[in-house]
Amino acid sequence: MSTDKDSSEDISDDGEEYVVDKVVGRRINLQDQLEYRVHWENFPDKDNTWERASNLNCEALINAFERKRSLQIGQQLNAYYKNKAKRLKLDPQLVTDNPFNLDFKAQYIVQGFNDHGEISFLIKFKDMDELQIVSAEIAYSEIPQMVLRFYEKHCNFPSPRGQVPETDEDDTIIDLTGNNNLHNFYS
């Protein structure tokens, strides 16, 4: 069921098409070649086969598998480092990795948390099934515009009472405390 280099499909001698459904494993064979275990569309798991990476043309499926694998390895290392940090009485944030370091891209911030002054965000990352909690410091440096949009959406800004006066294109500041006093920035 090996695929050719130009397609994620392979046509067998009997005319049946084989399409890669997903990548489910990875190994280096005895000849030091990278192979992926592939699940074929419309076939049971028992028909999964090991295929050389060079024979597969399903980059999106391989990339999704590698990102998930990278995350799993990162989570295992983080668990190891957190335990070690606790034993050494260090802050675990100093030694743990985050999804940004594993080349995951944030899609959106789901929620923000304030745990005794420590702010963190629950973030949905592309190609990750589980939401991840990321400290505010990391989010500020990695996705500042997304954090700003999140704050703008979730903050309750006071509205000025009454009508806001028209302003020229000068540097006029509007006092939003309810007094509607105008102050020229340069005065």
C-alpha cells in the first residue's frame, strides 16, 4: 500500500486506490530512514503499514502528527522539570516549556485567570485538541496583539455621560471620569 511521490494516493495492481487517512506512528528503520505508520482510508487499523517518509506526499498529515508528537514530548519534559524544580524549590515556570517554543500558533484566547495576582490565559492553539494555560508574561511577549484584543473585548470601560464634543484633529484628551472636561495635551 505504499504511496508514490506525487500523491497521497496509490493505485494497486487490482485498480484499488489507497489514500492516507492519518499518520499514527514514527520510527527510524534499520537503514536509518525515517518511516511513518499510516492508517489507510476505508481500511481497519490492522492494515496500517510503515512507509518511508520519502515515499509519502501527505505533508499536512505528517506535520500535524509531528506537532502533536512534539507537544507530547514537551509535556513529558515539563512534568519531569516541574518535579525537579519542586525538589530544588525553584519556580516551575523557570524550567518548563510552552507551546510557543514548540512552534504552535495561538488561534484565540478563551479565558483569562487571576490567581492571587498571577495572570494566565487559557489559549486555543492551532493543531492542538486540548486548550493550554499560558502565563501572562509569555502571552504578552508571544502574542501581544491577541492579548490586547482580549483585554479590549473583556474590559468594561466607562462611558462618558451625555454627548462627547466634536474634536479637531489636534491632541485633545477626553476625561472619561464623567466630567466631560476637555484638556489640550500641549497646554
